Amino acid sequence: METVLAVTVGVLVAATVYLMLSRNLVKFVFGLMLLSNAANLTIFSAGGLIRGEPPLVPEGSYVPDGVVANALPQALILTAIVISFGLLAFALVLAYRAYQELGTVDTDEMRIAEPRPEPRTPAPAGKGTAA
């Protein structure tokens, strides 16, 4: 099962890199969403995939009996899902506002904040050189 998840994470990361390197802002946001899912699957598979009971400690005992599931990766993934949802919502609103203001989702055309290069004027003949 770990092999299947490792291959799935690899495919998700490859798709993420492809989407995030494109010039389209919407594709970038989808790549960000895939990256968060790949990170969640990585945490899940790193915690170990075993079929076990919930980690409940019986009364009068100090440790659980038998094989139990690890609750820490599940808690981390739940927290990561909430954080990635908030980040995705922020990125979607940011992309929408950028589209409203600039009229494009192509990142190469979103150069409004960068200064325009000034045209170079040729130096007068005989000046500017030290002899």
C-alpha cells in the first residue's frame, strides 16, 4: 500500500510542478491545491499504513492492547487540510482580484508593478571618456 501511495504522491508532485510553472494564474492555484494534497498523502504514508483499532487505552491499563492506529498523522493531516483550505481560498480571491484589476491571468502580462525600461540615449561624441 505504501508503494501505491508513493507513486500517487510522485504523480501529484509532477503535476504540481507542471501546473505551477505555467504562466496561467488559475493553473498555478490548481497546482497549489495539488501540492497540499500531495503533502497530506506524504504525511499519511510516513505515519505508517496499518489496519488497526483506534488507539484507546482500556480501563486499568497503561498502554493500548494489540495493534492500534497512529493518531498523530491523522491529527496533522486534519490540521493541514484546514490550513490548505484557507490558503486556497486566499489564493483564489487574490487571483480573482488580480484578474479584475489587470484583465488577464497570464503572469507575463501582469507587469504593471514593474518599472518600464527607460530608452537609452547615445552619449555625445567625445564626452564620457577619460584620456
